[in-house]
Amino acid sequence: MAKIRFKKINTRNPLLFSTSVENLFISELLPAAPGEYVKVYLFGLMNAGFGGAEDIKVTSNVLNMPVEDIEKAWAYWEDKGAVQQVYDPETRSYRIDFISQIEEIFGTPMEEAKPAKAASVSPEAAPQAAPEASAEKTPEQLMAEEVARLEDLEIRALYTNLEEAKGKPISTQEANKIRDTINIYGVTPDVYSYAIQYCSELDKYSVDYISKVAIRWTEEGCHDIAQVKALLDSQSKRNSEYHRIFQEVGFKRSPSPADREMMDTWLDSWGFKMSEILDACRTTAGMREPSLRYVNRVLENKMKEAGGIDTKKSSKASANNSEKGDSYQKTVSRRVLGAYYDYIRNQSELEYQEHLDEARKIPQMADILTLESELNKAMMTFEFGSNIKEKKKIQMEKRNKLEKKKRELLLQSGYPEDYLEKKYRCEKCRDTGITDDGQFCSCKRQRIEEAYEWNLKRNR
């Protein structure tokens, strides 16, 4: 019997073939997509199988859609990660590359080879460039590729871990969220894997929830499972401390974020022992409405009496000073503030006496200072009478002449003319904190800041 030869007649007509659509695309991207955009995608996918090129106006006529809507459709699919638009400046056309959803999540499918991804919507088909001969790769390049391959395998393992925890496949969006959490926020696969286990024990399977947990651990400095466990142990101890404090005060509710921040301040910033905090909590016994703010005032007063304290400013004050980067204020007890006012007045007096001793070395200055002192005493001893104003006027004229001569001598000797005047940090209250009308001076806030630092130094 004669041999029979078989030959298939090739045709490039896409209408005589079928177009395969991935099930992942149908289940994940298709349901939410506008119907007109699906038409554009399928028509382009059909042409991609043959590397076809077609004028977008022809596509517009075939699909009965405006050119603007077709361009919006490709932008939509690019945003969803289904295609990539590549612009060719030489031909001034766009190439649409279709992205396999299976490959994005799981890598190259085992049952079928990766198809060529090329479809053009340009007026003319772009010429295919001849493949360049692959250059031999350096050891560093090979190592980098191996590291990237291993990292990709670790990420894919996370997909499997989450699918096993959920009991169903993950979506493309979930896979992208996991990859972004690792690549953008620096979460290690080990930490993310433990976050999946940790959250599944709490019946939390949302990728957003798991990613937030993993990111928070990373921000706390955790890069492996051992560090995460140490952090959780520390948090467990702190939660136990919160519970003891709330129990002592008599609260039945859970601590709010503001409550935890206040208690953290007692334990960390102010350094109180639990026994001291619990003693302060007992001062609320018998109160109709016990509060942590009352306990905070008790502990704050203890800190003030011990020398000083850093406390957060009010939100309004913080906003006003945000540009200066100053979000804290210092506070001290009245006793410490009074001691500081005494200190700076004493410093002013010591400086004044030093200046006097130095000025007496100037010729004639000692005599002038003696006469000035005698005039001041005489003015203080005037007896009331009809001519007291005249006497004071004469004495004031004499003192003004002495003052003028004193300033001249100081300038001639190279000193400032106010060298023998007492210097105050605040002329309004003369460093007493109280003005002449009996009100607190405006310098008080600044003196408190200084008193805080001064008290820290003297107690070291």
C-alpha cells in the first residue's frame, strides 16, 4: 500500500481559531469589569494570538465603540494588571502586552508553554527585531538571579500558606497585596508567614488585616519569628500591667489607646514601679467616678516634687509650636520654681558685686561710689516737712551729676556705660515672678523651662 502524507494547510485568519481565556481572569477580573471593556479585551486577545496589528479606528468600527472608549478600556485593564501598554516612539504606536494572571501568582503553568504576548493596535505593524545574542552572565548576575528566584519562591509559599489557612484559593488582588507588603514595607517572608498563623488563630483571614499586623511587627524592629515572639511576650506583660492598674482603680472596661499611652508614660517615661502606681490608684478609693487622670495628677505631683517633669502640651499648643518641633513642655513644683528665682537673683547680685569691685580700680570711681551711697542714705532719712520736695530735688541733681560722671569714667576705661547697673532676666518683675500689681509675670513660662533644666543639673 502506498504511503499517505499528511499536510496541514496553515491559515492566518483568526476567525478560524479559538481564543483561550484564563479562568483566573474570568473569576477575578471579569465580574467587576464594564461590559464594553470586556469586548475590547477579548477582541485584542484574539489578535494577540497571531501577533496582529490593527488600526484602532478599524477596531472602533468592528466593536461599534468610540475610539476614546477603547483607549479608556486599555487604561482600565492596565490598571487592573491584565495588560501593559508599551509605546513605540519610532512608529508612534502602542503595543498591548497581555499579562497572564496565572504566571503573576503561581509562575509559568506546568501543563502549557508560555504563549507569546504581543498584539498591536497601531496603524502599522511594528517590525520584529532580531533577537540579540545573549551575553554571558557574570557570577554576580547569576547570584542576583538566584536570590530573586528564591525570594519569589518564598512569596509563592506564602500564597499556599494563606490558601491552606482560608481553605480556598486567594485572589489576584490578595496576591498582589502580599507581594507589595514584602517589597514596599520590607516585611520578611518569615514575619509574614507567622502573621498568617497568628491571625488565623484569631479567625482573621483578611489579607489587609494580616498585612497590617506584619507591617506593625516590622515597624517594631522584628525581622524574624524569634523577634516577633519576644515582642508578643513583652506586649503580653504590658497588657497584664494594664489589667492590674484598671482592676485597682475599679474599671471593668478595656483600656483605650489614650489610656494605654498614659500608663506607658508612667511606666516608661517617668519610671514608676508598679507598686508606686498601684498606691496612687488607691487614692481614688471612695470616689464616685474614679479616673486615670486623677491618678496621673497624683503621679505628676510626685515627679514635680522630685524635681521636674516633661509633659505633653495641649493639642492647640502643640499645633502652634509644630513648626519648631517642640511638642513638650517642662513643669516643676512651686518650691522648685521659687528656689530658681532666688538662684537667678543671687546670680545677678554676685555679678553686680563683681562689677563694683572691678570698677573701684578706676581712678576717682571709688570716691564717686562712696558719695552716691551717702546721697542715697540721706534721701532715705529725710523727715517730712514743708521743704522736703526741695531737698529731694537738690539731692537728685547731685546724684544725676555723679551718675553722669560715673558713666564717663566707665567709657573712658573701656567698660560699657551700664556696667554698674544690675541686670535682670526680666526687668518687668526683676526676677521675682510677680509684677508690681501683684500678678504673675509673663516670664513665668520661660523660668519654668529653665528651672526644670537647672534642677536636673543640681540633683545629678
